[in-house]
Amino acid sequence: MQTGGPGWEVPLGRRDSLTASLSGSNNLIPAPNDSLPTIIGKFANQGLDIVDLVALSGGHTIGDSRCVSFRQRLYGQNNNGQVDRTLNPAYAAELRGRCPRSGGDQNLFALDLVTQFRFDNQYYHNILAMNGLLSSDEILLTQSRETMDLVHRYAADQGLFFDHFAKSMVKMGNISPLTGSAGEIRHNCRRVNHF
Ligand code: HEM
């Protein structure tokens, strides 16, 4: 992998849908400001447990988030000025520079402020330093003993994170596949439409 990180064997032959569902995405996929119990519940509904949640959240070691996905942490729910106390104040000040109260919704920010282009366990170190970007990242440390322990373990042991991440990716790939003649087995993963 160009970014580093673990490899794993991808089981082939999964049947994928020919369509996408906006309501499915809105209802089934966790939102960045969901509470921890809600996120745990949404994972559990797909057969994914707490280890899967904390390990897969480590996917945020690469990539970006738009301002609109974490603005609430900077200015409070309903813009009431109640800044998220679990966000490092220096980091919050930096974020506010390009993520104002209104406007700039699409401005992009690294999900991992230290090593955005490396797949590593820095994400967990960020969380320990209150530098997790999304609420859903930081609450892994602050809202449950079980998820907190895993954050500490992955920060201390990158090999363990890689091992769990790879296993959880295979589990995630096996979520309710289509069967029979429904959907298709992708021959070209990069195909974006069927026209
Ligand atoms: C715990 C539940 C999760 C929540 C609430 C969540 C939320 C988000 C949000 C809000 C963004 C930024 C989207 C935007 O602003 O446009 C994002 C980006 C991303 N997420 Fe997650 N995510 C979750 C789980 C995962 C999982 C399981 C993976 C994969 C293992 C993952 C991988 C990524 C990646 C790679 C990006 C960056 C995409 C890019 O740069 O274009 N996330 N996530």
C-alpha cells in the first residue's frame, strides 16, 4: 500500500447492489455527531462489535473531512457558543481559521492532523491528545471505558491496530451481501455507473 498500513486477503465474489440508497445511508451509517451508544448500535446492527468500531475508526488515519462535518464542535449545537470541551483549544483555534461559523462548509481538513498521508496509529495518539477531528473520533476516548481501553492499546501497539483493522475490514466486507442473481459481482471496482 502506498500509504503504508496492513494488507489482507480480500474474499472475492461478493455481490454488490446496482443502486445506492440515500435513506439507507442516512439511517444506517453513523453520522459524525451521533452519540457513542447510537454509533455502537449502528455497528451492532451490522454484526460489528466494539473492537470493529474502534479499529475501523482508525481508517481516519488518512483522508479529509469537510468543515460542515465537525463545525458543531467549534461553535456548539445551534451555534450557541458551547465549544466542545474535549477538543484541544489550540487545535480548535486553528480549525476555526478555515471553518467559520457560517460559510466554508466544503473546506477540507486532514482527519489525522499529524500524518495525513500515512496509514499508521497516529490517529489514536491524536485522540489521546484531544486532537481527534470528529466528535465520533474523540468520544471513543471520553465516553466508554471499553472503547477508551482500545484507543490506548492501539496507540501503544501499532501491530495490534493493523491486525484488528485487517480482520474488521474483512468482517465489514461481509455485511449482508446480496445473493442469487441480485446485484452483481463487480468486475471493475472503478466503474462508477451503468450507462
Ligand atoms: C464510526 C463511524 C464513522 C463515522 C461517524 C465516520 C464519519 C466520517 C466523516 C464525517 C468523514 C468526512 C466526510 C466529509 O466531511 O465529507 C469521514 C471520512 C472518512 N472516513 Fe469515516 N466514519 C466512520 C467510520 C469509518 C470507517 C469504518 C472507515 C473505513 C474503515 C472510514 C474511513 C473514512 C475515510 C478514509 C475518510 C476520508 C475520505 C476522503 O478523504 O475522501 N470511516 N468519515
